[in-house]
Amino acid sequence: MQLSLEQASALCRMAALGAGASDETARSIATAAIAAEAEGNKAVGLSHYIDYLEALEAGRINGKAEPAISRPALAIYLSDARGGAAHTGFDRIAEDLAKTARLFGVAIFSQKNAYTAGALGYFTGRLAEQGLVAFGATNGPAVLAGSGSTKPVYCTNPMSFACPAADGPPLIIDQSSSATAFVNIRKAAADGKAIPEGWALDNAGNPTTDPAAAMKGALLAFGGQRGANIALMVEVLAAGLSGANWSLDAPWFTGGPDNPGTGLFILAIEPKLLDPDFEKRMKDQLARLNRRYGVHIPGVSKATATEKAAARGITVSKDIVERIADFAERHKR
């Protein structure tokens, strides 16, 4: 089905309201999901949005939660999501976070007790669009084996880096610490397709290409021990600093009544205080890497896809639209 971004946004917002969200939460999670879908990141777009709706209905997301935000130091914002969505607390202070980074050079947002964050580049990219360099880290329920382990001890523990470039879209790197995202494993299982070797282990610790067996076993980190070490680093930033659940202690995000209680860490840096010509130098360097050396620049294709989606709309499977629309009908009733 073809939907304009406005139609898709309205549908998602109404669906969240129907599932029990406040208007603020509904707008926050709908905006993030539509942004992911528009840039072509469908794994955490509208298909994943159904997880949010089901979590709202089951109580895994407290749709009425009011994040408690404090400021223990001038450049630090602490948020307790209180079992709500990860996006709401960030949305409340995003502008202040950017202003603080411009004033002091750096600013930190640290959050605990939230549902999983979806596309992490959504957070860092918003800061880069305001001229800031940003780094983000988040965790979730354990699905990834650690270094030397065959059992899941970390989430896919994504990290994201974004920075502005003059006269163009920001550079946005958004990747998991695992060889692939968990939602890709789940999609392969739903489609009955095998997964590549090196992505996962079964529950006996043996390598597998069966996504159903992988979901009962453990995902593998990219780059072996080095990737697993990065997953641990992300865990410390996202869960250790914030007081959120360690991945081992986080309830599963698609079952049961409990919120996974995950963490989110965002660092914002004002580059102009370090180098007033930063954005122009980034533009020139990215252009050189791409044109002379054939380097793929993350973020450019997403920006192009978003522009096309704004003009032409998005194509979504009928099944996904109908499932989201079912929640929206509940709001009307």
C-alpha cells in the first residue's frame, strides 16, 4: 500500500493512542518509526512499530509514563523513563541538550528504565542536523554471546555516531555490535530463509544458519572478540552509567508484562569550539573519500530516501498497515 508520510504518521499516532499511549508518547514513537521507514530502515520501521503497539497493550511500555528528568551537573541530563518509551525523555530535552552542548562544548543524556530504542541513529542524527557531533549507545535483552561465551550475555548493543557536513546531509553511522540486528534474524525466521554462517549459534553453542535455532541460541559479535568487547563497552555506557538493567537482567521486549528497563547514552559535542571550519572540512573529506576512493558514506543514501519518501510517500505491506490500523480503530471506539 502507498501512504504519504502524513498519512502514515497519523495512522501510527492513532494506533498508539488506541494501544494506551498518551498523546506525547504516541507522537514520539510514531515520529521515530516513520523516520526509520522513510530512510529505508524497514527492520525498525513500521514492522517493528507493531512490537511497540503490542508492548503498550500488554503493559511492557507504560504509555502514560512521565519521565523524571534531573540535571545533576550543568552538562548532564539524567532521565528515568519509568517504564515508558525511550524516545519521550529525549524528546523533552533535545533542544536543551543541544543548547547546553553549544554553551559548554559537551553535553550528556543518560536514561534508564525504558523500552528498546529502535533506530539509534534517529537520536544522534537529530543532533548532527543541529551542527553537533554525537555518539549514542543503547542496550536491551541479552541475545549476543560475549567473548569466549556461547550463551547470550549482551543485547545487540547498537552504537551510533553522527556529525554535520557543510551543505549536505550529516554523516550517520548506526550499527549493532552483533554481526546483524536481531530483527533481521526474526524476519529470516518468519520468511523461512536461512541466515549466513557466522551470524549465530544454536542453544548447544554450535554454529547455525537456521534463524529459528539462532533465536533460541545466541547471536555472534562482528569481528569476533573485538566486536564482543565493543558490545561490553556499549553495555557500560548505556546500562552501567545510567543504572539501567544489564542485558542479562532485562525482560524480553516481545513477551510478558515487564518493561526491559534498558539504558540510553547520548553524548553531544560542539565542534565549532574545537575547529570553526569543522563542517567544511568534513564536507571536503567525505567528498574526497567518496569520489576518489569509492568509500561509501553512511547517511547520504538515507537522506536521499527520506527526500523521496517526503515527495512520493512510502510503500508498506497491506498486512502491516492492517495490523496498525486495527489498533487505531480501538482509539476511535
